[in-house]
Amino acid sequence: MFENVKLPDGIDPEVLNHIMNPKNYGKLESANGIGVATDKKTGEYVIFYTQLENSVVQDVMYATNGCQDTVVIGSMFTEMIKSNDVEYAQKAVKKMHEKLGDMTPEQQVCADIVFTAFSASLINFNNKIDGKDEEMHLLTMKESCTPKENQ
């Protein structure tokens, strides 16, 4: 899409592609693990829908009312983990941190809310296997994406 476009220094073509065309955004009707991470200070949340089979992420989608950083990170992360096993997906969190490079503390929370919602979806999946009647699993963020001086 951006093959013939000279991008400004510091703009990663992959990130720009996810900005312009987010992947896996919306509700996954066949999810068997649903997790929500919320930032109570800002009201932002991410809902993570995971369809697992034999420890493999068969399909995954997410939704958020968060900022563009959250949408981009959700798009990149879901593409990375789709069709891979849960162990790989958990290691992908570290790989995403490396791929994203230097982020502001606020952007770090945008990333962490996506990863936390994914973890909540795994907890929900396991809770259902253990016989708990739980529609979704909710985790609250300890950090907020609001800059410290605005808190």
C-alpha cells in the first residue's frame, strides 16, 4: 500500500498500515474466551475475543473505545497471535514490546491494556473449563494512560 510513498523518518510502514487498515476489529461471535481490561480513570477499555482449540488461538478479535495507539497495537498483536498456540501468544507480548520500541508511558499503558484484555480472555476460557458460569473476565489496569500531571 505504501510501497511508492516516501515515509518520514521514524514511521514504520507496518505501523502505518495498521493505522490505515486495522485488522481483527469487532466482535467474534464464536469466542470461547472473552476478556475485558479497563482503565477506570479514563473509562477506556479493550474487549478481547479469543477462540481457542487445543491450546491454539484459532481466531481472535478485539474492540476498544481507546485511542489510535490502542487500535494499532490491538491490530498488530491479534495478527501476531492468530493461528499460534497460547504459549507463543504469551511470548508475543514481549515481542510486541520490542517491535514497538520506545514508547511514552501513556503509549505503554495503551499496549498493556491490550495485553491485559488478552490475559483476561484466557482466564475466562479456563474459568469456563473449570465450570464457572462467567460471561467474560474483567481486569482493571493499575496504571492509567492519562499523563501523571493530569491525574
